[in-house]
Amino acid sequence: MSESTEQQAVVRWYNLQYPHRLIIAIPNGSWLSGSARLRAILMQKMKREGLVVGASDLLIAYPSGTYHGLFLEMKDIGRTWCSVKKEQRLFMKVARQQGYAATWAAGSEIAKQEIEDYFNNLE
């Protein structure tokens, strides 16, 4: 399954498990259509609107333990730490420095476990 399919599975599961706790998708990896010029214009507009290169795919906007929330970077099943881009690693580091939990997961099952660990082990 694709990263998108895995992420969708996590969001479906999360909304069933935690219907009163926010989960937010951060569409930084969106594919822009149109000419190169139009894509550049749209990218500049998105950056002015707050796009942050390397931002994680999902934000669990619910505190647990000492953390303000959980940033979760999704990857395809079987991917390794090497598949996490430099900008994504930096984003996670900065998020941790600012009081958030931040991690990555290769597939929906690992992501679900990371979320469960966030809620179960840190409350």
C-alpha cells in the first residue's frame, strides 16, 4: 500500500478509537499541478500561508504527559530511517525541543502503536 493509503488507515482507526481527540493532516507533501511557473507561484503562496518544509504528515493535537501533542511522519511499509528526509528529521528535532513528541512510522500498524504508546505510556 502507498503512504497515502497507510495514512488514511491511521486516520480512520484514530477517529474510531479517539473520536474526541483531534488528528490533523498537514498537507506539505501535496503534489501541485500545472506548469512549472504556476507550481512555483503556488508554492510561494503556500509558504506565505505557513507551509513549513519537512513538517510531519499528522499532528495529534492532544496533550499527553509532558507533551503538547504528537507529530507523526508517515512512510510506506518497509521503509527505514534513511527514508526520512533531512528536513523532516530537523522538523522532528525542533518539535521535540518545543515540547512535542515527534516520531515516524513505516506503515499504519506501526503508526497505531506509536499513537497508543503516546497515550498509554505518557499520561
